[in-house]
Amino acid sequence: MNKSLYNDLKFSKNEEVNYKKNFCEKYFNKGTWDLDVLNQVDILLKDNAGKNLLYIESKYIIKNETQHRQALAQVILTNKKQESILSKVALIYQNTNYDDVLEFIDCSDNSVMYNNDINWKSERPSNPTKDAIDRINDRIQGRITVFRNEEIKEFYSLLKTHQDIVIDITEKNLIVVYNQWKNEVKFIEDIDDEQDLINLFLVDILNNTKYKKKIYSSMLPDKAIEQDLIREGTNLSQYQIMFRSEGAVDGIKYSGTKASRYYTIQDSKKYNFFWKKYKRYRRRIHTNMFC
């Protein structure tokens, strides 16, 4: 092997080792994880009782879709090689924006781990065949939930207590969720006004719930007058999430007194993928956070 190439590969391997160690120290509790154990498991995450909780495949940087598909296949194949196969596994890596990413994969459906159209014995997790990559990626579609940066700490908190992995939207993470939403939830229509996007986001997290506020008069302190929720002169109750006949979200309709507009969801699968990890906000929303 060319000496320069050998040194590059060695350097890359060292970076990957350092990355997974730093990742664990940053996001997981001390004493709850092991590196490079069992049958080529990069990270073994355990609960407080020492029970195996999660097998994690670690990459340093994933730059393209080809690398991503191969890494997803590797984590499934690694799970299959273990004496104890888990119903949930994960992939961690750094993306090209330097975000830490954890992809949580649900393997509880028998078709993921126990369908024999793959020759599991002959497949090597470190170098899966194209057939295995294609079949596994088809199989896990819709079974992946993506967590980034600080969300990983909340994911871990829920995982180790065996709770459902769904993050609440609160005042603390509202802006972060909004920024992810506007990057991942796209509409067919051009929306140049940030104010329009904020309104659509607020309506989306309300999930068609119609909120009103109560105003009390000093003259009649026991009597409240209800008014529709308004922000920046826009009545959010005039928006409505619209569904297709099969139940998928089609878009958001605005029916104002002077104009109406329809905002069509560009990709319903990506839309559902985004909302899979968040629990919509069901308490009072302080809309002035966006002012």
C-alpha cells in the first residue's frame, strides 16, 4: 500500500475513534457506555442497571447519500451479528454542517431483522454488499428518527428511562425547532416573507387546535370576553391544516377576510418524518418570542 494512503487511512481511523469517544462523553452519562465491544459494536449504551440498551454504529463524517446508506446498512448488520439482537439501534456521525447527528432506528418489526431475503451469514458489516444496502435501506424507511446536537441529550434522557422518544416543544427549544422546521418542511409555493413562515409554523405546532385568549374588563371583573389568538395582526384561527382523502397532510389553508391562500406541503413523507420526534405544544404559546 502507498505510504501516503496508509497514513491518510490511519489518520481517518484515529479521527473516528476520537469522535465516538468525545460524542459519548458529551451526551451520555459516565459509566453507561463501552467502546468496541461484543461483535464489532462501536458503542454499547447501557441503562443504569447495566442492561444493554442500544448498539450504535459510529462514523466521523458522512458527506453524501452513498456513505449514509452504507452506514445505515452497517448498523443493522452489526445488530444481526450479535448474540442478543436489539429492537432498536442507532447511527451517529457529524454532517457537513458540523452537527452531531444521532439516527434512532426502530427494528421491532420482524421484517427488519428476520427477513431471509438477505444472506445474513455471508454479509460483513464493515463492507456490506450493494444488495444488502438496498434491501436494508428500503426496509427501514419510516423507522428512523433524527436527533441533532442538544436534542441528543433529551433523547438519551428519555431512552434510559424507557420512555417514548418524543421531545416536547417548549419555550426553551421553540426557536431551534422553528429553524429545523423551515429547513425541512417545504411548501410548493414560494414564501419569501419570514412572517408568513412563522405563522405557518405556529399553526402547524397548534395542529389545528383553535386557541383563544380571555380578556377581563375592569368594569366587569367576573366576565371574560374571548378573542381569537392574533399575532402581528394575523388571526391564527383563520389558518387550517388540510388533509388528503387518505389522511396525509396536504397543506395549510389561510382564509382571511380580504384574501385567501393555500400553502401546499411539498413532500408529505418528509413532513411526517420531521414531526415524528416532536410532541406538538398543547399549552399557552408566547407568540411574541418571534417578534
